[in-house]
Amino acid sequence: MDQALIIEKGIFIVAVFAITMLMAMYSTLAERKIAAWLQDRIGPNRAGKGGILQPLADGLKLFAKEEFFPNTPNKFLFVVGPAISMSMALMTSAVIPWGDRLEIFGRTVILQATDIDVALLYVFGVLSVSVYGIMIGGWASNNKFSLMSAMRASSQMISYEVAMGLSIIALLMMTGTLSLREIAAQQHGMDWNVFYQPVGFLIFLVCSFAETNRTPFDLAECEAELIGGYHTEYSSMKMGFYLFAEYASMFISSTILVVLYFGGYNYPGMDWVEANWGVNPANIIGIAVLFAKLCFFIFFYMWVRWTVPRFRYDQLMRLGWKTLIPLAIANIIITGVVILLADNA
Amino acid sequence: MITTLFYILSAITLATAFLTILSKNPIHSAIYLVLCFFSIAGHYLMFNAQFLAIVHIIVYSGAIMILMLFTIMLMNLNKEDEKNKSVLSRIAAVVSFCLVALVLLATFIKAEPQMSRYYASGEDYQSIKVLGQVLLNDYMVPFEFASVLLLVSMIGAVLLSKKEYING
């Protein structure tokens, strides 16, 4: 491998990491601002102009807080829990295509950290491992409320992973590839997958809410019954990591939603722009389009959070196992029949 | 460099496997087993078997071990509750494991590597395209049998959980 490629990928990975962190940081501010807007308040506006420095102030506060350890025999696992959550939230970004390509100094730079053959399975692998962060943290807290809440959160994540995987299978039957780069490239222009797989998209969307532990599925943080959720015993930056991981995974799951169903970096008229203005402007607009789409989904996450009340636990399980999974299987069968008929016609 | 990596990974695999057996706390055992599975996935990656590595992580670390941890955490096993198994069942376990190991060893010795025909054509035999075609063309029947087996065990699990309602 030549050195230029390593440097190029290195810079790209650091940039993606920085952008993920920045987006997660400002998602916290956006959440509070949107909550305020929906409830007819002003929201945080003291730190900086219009509250723009609020995330920095929050971060500083979390760093300055006391590091509290509960009376637990598993101090090591207690620290490992938030570390797993955070690193798993950041690892998925490695396979996401942020754009098609840029031409810098005569080199063609592919805007993706790595294009592996099994990118989509990699995403699911990381997703299934991220359950450990919650489970280990909740158990190591040595607190029965933390444990109960960790159990709830992880059983919810496992249940909805099944429906999520099944909803993706219908998409895979159409695209015929697991590589996110090829899936994005197939949706050139306005040929987005959401027009062919609306049911699959809805199932995937609902499951994404459950996977990121967001309202209406945030039973893990049911304050009335379970104090503060699986991170009850956590303080300082360790709790900050759990909260931050939630926002980072919200950003990443919005990106995956956009790449899988909403065309990723594709926009109508991109051929015209590329022919008339050149490759770089076309792709920079593409990246901007991708970010505009994913910002909409982040807003959608927050919009739902401040609109819909929380489900009861049995309702959540019934929705997952008795509605979404049969629906996803029916979707697979119908997709299969339609593909078969289309091939024979 | 690959050799060094192999030794490091093997050391991790063996150490975590032993710690799984030796640690007193069942949850620590389960976590060591998870680490062991991860290092085995690392071995698969060194063979460039990306699909196998990822599926290994999804199935073993992501599904089986999580359910195992779940059960252990909910049952809240303590050292006092742990029953000592009788000598007979211990011997039976060792003998049956040795038999399984014998069968596996025999299969691997007798097995004929299929890679050579892909070396000639230069096709990437680790890619999911080739893997899927081989699985559904050449090994269709065993593949279907495996899926029927999974279905039967799934129905069995549902039936077991409903048993009390049938009796009562």
C-alpha cells in the first residue's frame, strides 16, 4: 500500500471522527433548543450567542464533576461499560460512504474510510456488540435498578435487531449487494430505495428508534420506576460518555437511514452539475445534500421525542415481536414475488 | 508482522479460554468467553474471511453470549447456589467432548480443500457472492436441513415456554 493512501485515509478517518463528535455535541444543544421550541420556551441562551457555546459548557461541567464509584466489586467493568458504548457508537462510521469521490492534486479520493464486502453486516455486528456496553455497565453498578434497566434496554435492543435485520433483507434482495458504497451508487439521481421499499423503511425507522434507546422506546430511562436508567450510578465523564454515545449513535443511524433508503449523497440533476461545473463541485454539493438529509432525520428523532409519550414495556415487546417481525417477513415474501415476476416479464 | 499478530491473537484466545473455565464468577467467565470469540474472529480476518468473521461476531458475541449473560444476570448465580456436579456427569462430559473433538479432527483431516479451483480462476472465494452460490448450489440440501433444524428448535423453545399454560 502506498504511503499517500495511508495518509489520505488517516486524514479522512480523523475528519469523520471530528465531525461525528461535533455533530453529537451540537445535537445535545439542538435537542434542548427543539424541546424548548415545541414547548414554547426559549431554551439555553446564556453561553455564547443564542447558546452556541452551551455544549462546551456542559462538557466542562461534566469533566469537573466528582468521579464517583459505587460500592462495587467490579470497578474495571464499571469503567469498561461506557467505553464500549462510546467506541461502538463511533466504529460504524468506518463503512459509511460520505460522498462519491473528490479530485485533489490529481488524486481521486474515495470519500469512505473502507469499502468492505460485508459493510452492512459489519454495521449489524457493531450494533449487536454495543448491547454489551449497557449490559456490563448496568451489571457492574451493583444496583438492582441499574440492572433491571440494563436488562430492559438490552432485551429491547436484541428484539428490535431481529426486525431490523429482516427489514434489511428485503432491501438486499433488491440491491443484490452488502456494500454500502454500491447501495448508495445504485440510487443515482432520484432513484431512491424508499420509493421501492416504503414498508421496509418504516420498519427500519421504528427499529432505529429502539436501537438508539430514544423515545418512545426509552424505557431504560423510565425515571418514575427505575431512577435514572442503567447509568444511575455513573457520574462525571463516564455518564457523559453514555449520553454522548446516544447522540453519536443517533447521528450514525440517521446517516445509515439516509444511505440505505434516501439515496445518500445522490440528488436530482447531479449529472448535469458534474458535466457543467466539474467533479469536485458536484460531490461537495453531494456531501452537503447528505448532511442536509441526515440533519432532517436527527430533527425527526427529536421531534418524535417531544411529541409522542413513552410506550409501556409490554406494548413495546408486542410491537416488536407481533407486529414488526411478521410485517418484515411479509415484506420479504412480497419483494421476492415481485422480483420473480419482474424477472420473468 | 502477520506471524507476530498470529501469536498475539493466539495468546489472547488461549488465555481468555482458560480464564473462562477458571474464573469463579459466572459473569466474568461469560465476558472472557466473549473476548475469546472476538479473538477467534480476528483469526478469521487473518485468513481474509471477512464474512465468516463478521457472522461469527454477530451470532456468537452478539446473540448467543448476550442471551447467556442475560440468563446469568437474571438468575443471579452465587457461589453458594452452585451445585457440585457428580463425578459421573463430569466424566460423561469429558468423554462426549472428546468424541466430538475426534469427529471434528477426522473431518478436517479427510477434508479436501476446495480453494485450488478458485486459485486457478483467480476468483475471490471468500467473497459473499461466491460463498452464496456455493452454499445454495452445491450444498443446497445440508443448508436446508440446517434451516429446518433451526426452525424446529425455535418452535421447541416457544413450546417449552408455554408448557405451564397447557398443563394448567
